Amino acid sequence: MSGVNLPLFQYGEEHVFAEPSWYQFFQSPYFDDNHRAFRDKVRKFVDEINKSVDDWEERHVSEGFEMPAHEIVRQAYARGIYSPMWPKELGGTPPKEGWSAFHDLILCDETARFASAGPSSIFGITTMALPPLLYFGSKELQSTVAAEVIRGEKYLALCISEPYAGSDVAALRATAQRDGDHYILNGEKKWITMGWFADYFTVAARTGPAGHKGLSLFLVHRNWPGVEVKRMKLQGSWLAGTSFVTFSDVRVPAKNLIGEENNAFRIIMHNFNHERYVIAVQANRGARSLLGAALQYSQVRKTFGKFLIEHQVIRQKIADMAMRIEAVQALIENVTYQMEMKVPNERLGGVMALLKVNATRTLELCCRETAQIFGGASYVRGGIGMRVERAAREVRGAVVPGGSDEILADLAVRQSVMLTRRFKMERELESKL
């Protein structure tokens, strides 16, 4: 079918570059009508929740109000957009045509349209905290806790980062010492997104010697004696329930060990690829939303007798943002296709690291350039520039988690060298046979 008669704007915002190209007039080999239907379902839900988000943000500051996280989860589950990626036998709600990596992309992208990082975190954190339990936990934990989380009855948060160790997972200090049929868990976890709302935690702790070979994972109940959760006051992400979690002589049943003792590092690393993917997709949608706001504002705001868009310097800023966003989008869709084709996680680690770095640097640039276009309006917590001001406060919440730029860039190069050397060795061995 020729595309020449297709409408210019098919879905979403009516500004070129304000939506991914397949939403508008470009063709794509990746998406079909099933993806479009799923996209529409997610967008309608996000738009409904967004009607309340600005009020929640302000009430949180003035009244100590908390986002109704559990109610959002329940509503999303009922609509089939909270657990479409999980096994149906445990309560998952996959689309009729089945779940794919491109459905995953749509869900990450559309839920990043929430007007605050808080509601977006509801969806992202579950995909980071649940897989270790679901794929490495016991059948009992899967049929009880995992099923509760999948059905939206309980919430699970991930407890990895500590005051002393973030990107350097091998340096974690929390300990879990075996005591008969239990482990005694002690330690502190920091920057635990959605921790304030969590009913359970997936916790990494040291059960063996120093380094990456001595770590284990545990499923911990929030209401057990010795578990203390404190709300952290952050620059941004006010609604995300980021918490400081302390474990003081917490008795964890040995059956709550996830995977094998001292083998958690492999599980955590396995989990990091998707975490970085989620952050990258959300960051690029955040950048795109800022670009859309800049496009709209520049066509109604005048300076020196002309609309902003009529100034060459403003058009250059918009072009710079668009170039970077579209480049990241192309890499996102390429990586998504590799995920769909089941390319091994090991092969994707380096490119996923670079994707996350590129996406969050693009978001940083768009925060700055959009603020320059909005001027003083971007510095006001309210009014026409409110979302730009909020994005500037929340940008570090995308850049820092999942590994710093420096760590991830180094990881990508080291993996490239390692794979090249391995390929050469394999080729030499083949030539000798």
C-alpha cells in the first residue's frame, strides 16, 4: 500500500517530532494494529491519571500527601496494562496476540508520559524487582508473593543500592548470616524507589566473602520486625516514594533465598539490561515531551515582535533536540528488535549501556534547551512552564540510576574488546581444526 495518501498526523500530538515517527506519517516494519490498540489503551489510562498529578505534586509539598500508588496499580491491572508481560497462570494479562518486546517498548514509552516520575516509577520498578523472584525464586514464592504482585494486590520494590555502593554492586555491605533455618539480615539500603509503598523487597546482601562472589538475594516482607522504611526528601521525583530502608537483625526464612547462595551477582547483572532499557525509553520520551512543549510554546510566544519559532537560534535549538531524540529512538527500536529475536543478554550489555547513556544525555540537553526557550516561565513551579521546571528537578533521577555514564561507557568498551578477542580466538581455533 502506498503511503502517499496517509494523513500527516495519525495519532497523538500534532507536532512533528513530538511523537515517535510511527505514530505519525512514517512507516515501520515493527508495529502493527495490535501494537496500535495496546498503545491507545495505555495512553488513555495515562491521560486519565495525569488529570490529578499536578495537584498531587503540590499537595505532597504542602500537606504531606502521598500518591495513591496501590489504587493506580489496581486500576492499571484491571485495564490490562500493569501485568501484560507476566505469566498468565500467575495472573498476567498478556494481549490476545501475545506479549512482545515491542509491546514492552510501548508500555515503557507511554507510561513515561505521566506528568511526574512518581506514577511512571510504579510501572518501571516492578519490572526490575520482580524478575529475580519470578525466574530464580522457589515455586512457593512464585505462587504466593509473585502472584500477589502480578495481580496488583501487593507492591514489590528493589533494594540494591546502599549509602556506600551504587554502581559498584560488588561493594555492597549489607550482610545476611545463616542461623539455622533463617538468615539474619543487617544493613542499609538507600534511594529505594517506590520503597515507601512496598509490601515486599527484593534485597541483595552479602553472605560470603568480599567481592561479587559473595552476594545473595532475598525476598523480605516490609512488616517483619527489624525492617524500617523512612521517606527521603529529594530534589525531584516527589511522588515516587524513594526511601531509606534499614534492616536490623531481620530474621529471613532460608526458603526466601532467591536463587543460590553467593550467586546473586549474576542475577543482578542479568536484570540490569532491562532496567537500563526502561530508563532509556522513559528518558527519551521525557526528552520528546519537552521538545513538544518547546514546539508549541515557540509558536505562541513572541519576542522582539516575532514568534519565537521565527528566530533562527530557536529553530536551531529545536533541531538539535530533534536530531538527538530521533537518533536515540532509532537505537531503541533496533535494540528492541534484538530483544524480540532473543539475542543473548551478554551481547546486548554494551549497546544497552550506551543506549542508556545516550538517552539520558539527550534528556539533559533537552531540559536545558527547553528551559532556555521558555525563559523565566521554566523557573516557576506552576503555570505554562510547570512541566519544564519539574523535568529539570527530576532529570538526575534518570541519569544516575542503572549505572553512571562513566561506568556504563567503560562497560561498553570493555565488552567490545572482550567480544572481539573472543571472536579472534574462536576463528583461530577453527582454522586449526
